[in-house]
Amino acid sequence: MVKRIAVLISNKGTGSNLSAILQALEAKKIKNGQVVVVVSDKKDAYGLITASKKNIPTEVLTLKSYKNFKVRKKYDIRLA
């Protein structure tokens, strides 16, 4: 069974964790894995560009519309 991996990119979004995961997959250090989505809260995060070049689906979920606590819970649920 393939391990489905979602990568969350921080606000700086350099994609260093994504790169490390992709390298580990290529080297078979992570067996039977596939990055299925990369998510960031910044549309210009460099990791999203890396993912797009590798044909990995990306998604941008901004926090701007989730400012209060009740609405933030909806953001967290959507992210999960």
C-alpha cells in the first residue's frame, strides 16, 4: 500500500522539507510513498513551485479569512 504524504509549507515556504522528502523517496529511504499534495498559506511559497514542477497538486489555504477562533476551527478541519 502506498503511503500518501501531504506536505505543509510554512509561511517562509522555501520547500526544504519537501525537497528532503522527495529526495528520500527517490533514494528509497521512504518506501512505498507518494507526495499527493503540497499546502501553503502563501501563494508565492517557493515549495509550491517545486511541487508544480514535479506535477504534485498544490493548494493555498490563507489564514486571512479565518481570524476568529470559531472560524479558525473550520480552517483546521479543512486543513486536516
